[in-house]
Amino acid sequence: MDLFGGYLLVLLILLAANISLLLGNCRMNNAKMAGISLFVALVSFALMFTSAYLNIPLQDYVGYLFFAVFLAIFLSMMHYSKTDNFKMPLYVISAVFAILTILLSSQSDLSMASMILYSLFVFIILFVAYQLSKLLHHAKRQYSVIICEYMCLASILVFIFALTYDSTRALDYTMFSPFLILTPTYQLIYVVIAIIVVLVIGVLINDNMGGNSW
């Protein structure tokens, strides 16, 4: 995995979770959400596959791209916190998701297997995060406040990527893999995914036992 492939994986996971949590404002059954998740995963694969044929000289400007993504997420969060209207942030985050997929994939040397794996991650995160949103609706804090906190943390991570991109890119990768640079981020994501899986199992058990669902 090269550096841009690593960035792409982290951002796909963060943005897919963000999209799914925003969709948590809508009432959908599992079959419909699985269909949406599958559609987004297929679109992600198509964008990664087609972008491999693009020749965009972007490597010197990726730091600025990350900063633009930070602003998009942060401003969407501010709008959502003030209006409680999730549609505009959903459209913005979805557009950012598509643009980043195209641009970062065009800078990376992703294999077909990696593209399939990334798309599978998108499907899993979308579906699982939506199941988590059912639990969050029963939390004492307002649902929109919880989602805004997530968006704030995501924007901070992207801002850190923007600040550190030039120094990270300048490292000598003949001595180690770019994967090691983002390993702490991956480990944090694995922990979050494990917690989400446990929570979703609780939701499914509650549904099977006839508990109330949102």
C-alpha cells in the first residue's frame, strides 16, 4: 500500500461513517440500507477503477485538498448544529467522498484486489454505522449533537493530514512502508469498528427479542 492508498482508506472509512450517521435521521429498514450501502460501494469501486486511467498532477497540492476537505466537513458541521437540517451536510459529505475517491485513487497504484477490499470496507461501514445510529437515538444527548461531535473529530484528523502532508511525503520510503506512517490511525479505526460491532449485536438481539427500535 502506498501513501495515497493509505490516505484514501482512512478517509473512505471516516466519510462513509459520516454519511451513514447522517442517514440515521431517516427511518429505513435493514434491506433498504443494505441496498444503499451496496450502491455506494459499487460507485466507489467504479470511481477508483476509472480514476486509475486519469493523469492528474496533484501530488504537490494534496495538502491543500485536505485543507479544503477540513473546511467542508467543519462548515457542514456548523450548519447542522445551527439548523438541525441534515440534508445539506449529507450532500456536501457525499460530494467530498466522491471527489476524494477520484483524486486520491488517481495518485495511488491500487490493485484490483485493493479496490474490491476498499469497496467492501465502504459497504460494511455504511451498514454498521447505520445500525449504530439506532442506539444513538436512545442516548440522553441529542442525536444531532453526537453527530456534530463526530464531524468535528473527523475534521480535526483531516486538518492534521493537511498540516503533516508535506513532511510525510518527504520521508524516505526505501527504509519502510508508507503503511507504517498511518498505522496508529488504522489501529484506532479497528478499535472503533470493534466497539461498533458489539453495539450492533446488541441492537440486533434487542430487535429479535421484540424490543423497541427507533
